[in-house]
Amino acid sequence: MIDEPKWLRVATHAILIFASAVILLPLLWVLRTSFADKVIAYKIPPDLFFTPTFDNYRDILLQFDFGSFFLNSLLIAVMTTLIALAIGALAAYVIDRHRTGGPVAPIAILATQMMPPIVLVIPFFLIFKKIGLTDTHAGLVISYLTFNLPYVIWLLMSFFKRVPRELDEAGLIDGCSPFTVFLRIVLPAALPGIGAAAVLSFVLCWNEFLFALMLTGQETKTLPVAISSLVTQQGTAIGAVSAATMLAITPMVIVYFAIRKLLVAGLSLGAVKG
């Protein structure tokens, strides 16, 4: 094995360090600002060393009603993800195994992801307002499914392709119905991919802003919309915004570290061509 030139290793590490800094430094700056008081947070040039305070976190948790917004985001993201997985897994399976919809179906599903969300949000608002679904959890779940479900179907199709068709045939020979084959053979075999789809679907719902801004009210407001309300004409409570941002991303960090092995296995499963 030929050793790579030293300059190539140095260049590679320099590029990786730069890319990591571009991603991590803004996040670290938000973390730093979340522990700064109002004077330090707005100071220019900024102080890198100061006595940290938890006032911003206390204000967010006690005065901002963070818990209600957090539960709204959690409920809507979980409901949307579960429904998308239930429908998307069945749809992806029949499209992959039975060629339902022909060769046009996968392209049509992918094409729906190319539509700008702003094209849909106004019609959704007008329709939901007439039928009473604005400012409801159900209305937001339905709207999220419009862009989340095609994404889940497309993703799961690639995972189901990695499950050998011989397993389906063996199950049918043993007397299983097609649905039993799907439920007891195909789903367990594709579990890493389903876990990856669930995590990525949850993240999409958790971070969504436009539909939540238009379709929610005070009772169903999600975290992204609630955090944006801290930016007012009187100014931006930068410390409070930073603290709320750190609290909002904490569940995503916990979920990632809890199931990162499943996530990596699922993404690898879908990336390998058979």
C-alpha cells in the first residue's frame, strides 16, 4: 500500500476542519449567547469570556410558556411521523413489489417534492378556514403529510429494494397472506431503513415553520413559530432566542445519540445498490 503524500493529508484535514467550523461555530456562538446577560449579548466587540447566567433559560421556561409550545411540536411531529410511516410503508411496498402505478408512480412522487411550499400554504389556509381546521393539531398534521408522505414513500422504496424478493416468495409458499408477508417478514428486514425514515421525517416536522405560521394560533403554536415571536419591532431578545433555540434542538441531539447506530445502518441500507 502506497502512503499518501503528506501535503495531501494536511490539505484533507484543513478542508475537514474548515467544513466543521462552518457548521459548528454558529451553533457554539448561539450556545455562548444563551448564557450571556442582556449587556454582554449585545456588546460590540463581543466578550468571549464572561460570567455565565441562566436567566435566559429561566425566562424561557417560566415566562415564555415553553412547555406548551414544546408539547405542540412533539405531538404534531409524532402524529405526522406515525401516520406517514403507516401509509408510506404500505405504499412503498406495493410500488416496489407489485409495480403499482407503473414506472410513472416513483417519478410522480418525487415530482411532488419539487413544488415550493408557498404554493400550497395559501390554499390550505383558505380551505381549512372554511372547514374549521385552522388552529388545530389535526389541520397541521394533514398539511405536514402533504410534503412528508411523498418523502417517506420515496425513501422507503429504496429500503424495500434491499429486501430479497425470495423472502416474500418463501412466506407465500408457507401459507402467509401478502399482508402477513409484509408485516412479519419485510418490515422486520427493513427495520433500520424504517427507523432512518422515521427520524428524518420527525426532524422535518419539528423544524417546519411556514405551514405552522399560517395554520396555527395561540393554542397550537409550535416551537419554530413561538421562537420567531421573540423577534419584535421593539428589538430581538437575542439571549432568550438563543436559549430557546438550544432547548429546541436538545431533543434532536438526544434522539440522534440514542439511535445513531440504527440511523447509520438505515442510511447505509438504502445507499447500497443491489
